Amino acid sequence: MIAILRLALKSAWARRLTLGIVVCAIALSTALLLAVERVRSDARQSFSQTVSGVDLVVGARTGSVQLMLYAVFHSGSATNNIRWDSVEVLAAHPAVDWAIPLSLGDSHRGFPVLGTTVAYFEHFRHGDRQALAFAAGRPFSEVFEAVVGSAVAAELGYRVGDRITLAHGMAELGPEHADKPFTIVGVLAPTGTPVDRTVHISLEAITALHLDWAGGAPLPGLAIPAEQVKKFDLQPREITALLIGLKSRADVFRLQRHINGYRGEPLLAVMPGVALDELWQTLGMIERTLLALSALVVVIGLAGLMATLLAGLNERRRELAILRALGAGPGALFLMLTAEGLLVTVLGELFGCALLAVGLFFGAPLLQTQFGITLGGQLFAGNEILLLQSVLATGLLASLVPGWRAWRMSLADGLTPKN
């Protein structure tokens, strides 16, 4: 057996250029398969951590997925708002540690505007409980101050000190609050979450923008200058959603039942992880399709291995016949060809794993900052070992066909010249 393996190694080395190309093809396809599996599994985990550290998301009674879409991803619109007196009652609950009110509805050049409080910058977490960081500037402290996400600043070229105006509604060309400009006082560092594409202002600013508006349009004959808004009561009357953090996670189900049965108004409280998993299920077909395409690439690479070994049999007829003449039986030739195929497959897998490791080292920071996908540092995770075993098994099957062909070759067939 050892002699057959040594013979297979020497035979493969003699055809190292051709088999080296096959090894590269298998390595690339294996690295692609493992990368897709790693990104698929870690993207799901990162998606569920778009907002972390939040125990409950509260909004008007609607579907849990719809609530997460507009409260976390700032997509769509709420069916109704939450009255401010309900917010105060919930924030004062003994089990609540902190509460972040969110008010949506306005926009700036297609980017959503989020009204909130300074508690947003103190308690909001993303990814692996990472706090929001400022690339420049500070949180807002005055009515007409704004903090923009990294994507807003990058795409529109904004810096601290620039002045912007906001539009009413989410339409890109909606009516503007041109008489009440904002000064950018902070730019957030990239998070890879919807925070990057959001303009943040205070709840008082949301109220100030709409003092002279009613029914989605400015009141005719009434214009309140920006310098006079502080004379009015700027406390909001209602908000869009509320993020709640608890003193003890053991109280989450009890408080959720309390909010869902709240008598002041119909409310819905959902746990972000559960709702985001439900939302991810709608993307299940996409991730399965990506994995299937990667598996197809691996199969194509191994089919190339089988084709290369089969094509080489015609050139090796004389070599195989000499081995038969020296006493090698059909079984020995079968094992030799099969060992060659397995050797090429194993080398391809090893190089594929090395490519994955290099890709993780250089690509993980980029995926974290640009897409919010936190890749695990371990080399093998999830189903990757099972995938490697599947590739090896498929390579074995692909190697059996050339081995079987060599086994069937007779001594006379190898020594007889072909016309």
C-alpha cells in the first residue's frame, strides 16, 4: 500500500503543472464555498444584532416584523403613534432601566430623520454590544443641532459645522422646513447598520419643525422663525416607537405581557432577537440559493479533476501497461489513480482553507465597518467541517471513475499501438 502511495505521489509530481491547475480550481471553489457558509451564518447572527442590548421594542399594535422594520431599519411607516403620557408611564416602570424614544417621519435627501434623546447615544448598542462612537464632533444639545451617520456624511460630503434643512415626509422631494436649518455637530463612526444612513435630531426639534404645520402642510399665514421656537412647549405629544432596556432580563416576559395588555392604548412589545429571526426567514431562499451555487462551483471543480485524470489515461496507457507487466494488478492501478485524485482534492482543500484564513484576516474589518457583518475569528465554524467532508467525499467519487477505467485496461490494450 505504501509503495502504491509513493508511486501515486511520483506520478502526480510528474504531471504537476496540469494537476496544479486543478488544485487551484478546487482551492478557489472550496474557499468560495466556505466563505459563503461563513458569511451566511455570521450575517444571520449580525442581522439579529442590528440592535443589541435592547430588551423590548414597543410601538403601536401591528405586526412584529413591521414594527422592527420602521423602528430599527427606518423602513415603511407606523400604523399609529404612541402617546407621550404612555411613554412616561412605561419609562417609570420599576423593571425598566432606560428607555429611548424614537420619532420618525421626516427625511433629508432620501435619508430618514430620527428624533430621539441623548440617551440614544448612551444606551444604543449594535453588533456584539458595541456602543455608538463619534468619528467627529459630539451629540446634539440644542434644538437645531443634528448628528449624521457615516453613510450620510460620506455620500453628501458633510462635515461638522455644515448646515442642512430637512424635508417633511419620506419623499425625497417633499416640502422642506427651509426656515429652520440645522447645524451638524457630530458624525458617527461606521456601524454597518441603519444608523449610518440616518440623520439624528432631538425630539424637541421634531416638535419645533411642525409648530406651524398641520395635516402635513404649512399653515397659511403662519410662520414661526427658528429663533422663537423656544418660547413654545416643545415636549412631544407622541412618538413612533420606544426602545426599552431592563434592569433584569428575567422581567422581559412579564413586562411584555404588561405592555401588550396596556389599557391606556393598544401597544405591542416585541423582543428584537425573536422578531429579527422571523424577518430573516423571509431571506432564507436567498441564502440557500447562494450556498447551492457555491456547491455547484465545487462540483464543477471536481468534475474538472475527473476530466483531467480521464484525459490523462490515454497518454498513460503505456505507463500503466508497464506497471501491469512488472506485476501490478488491476486493483493496484485502481488504488493508484484513486489516490492521485484524493491527493489533489486534499491539497485543494488545504489551499482553500488557507485562502479563507487570509480572506478573513483582511476582509473581516471591511465587512464589519461597511456591512455590519461580524465574522468569527475561528477557522472552522458552523457547518464548515461538514462541507469539507462533503468536498472530500465528492472528490473521492470523482477519483473512482478514472481508477475504474484504469482497472479495466488490459495489458494487451496498453502495449498495442493505436492507428
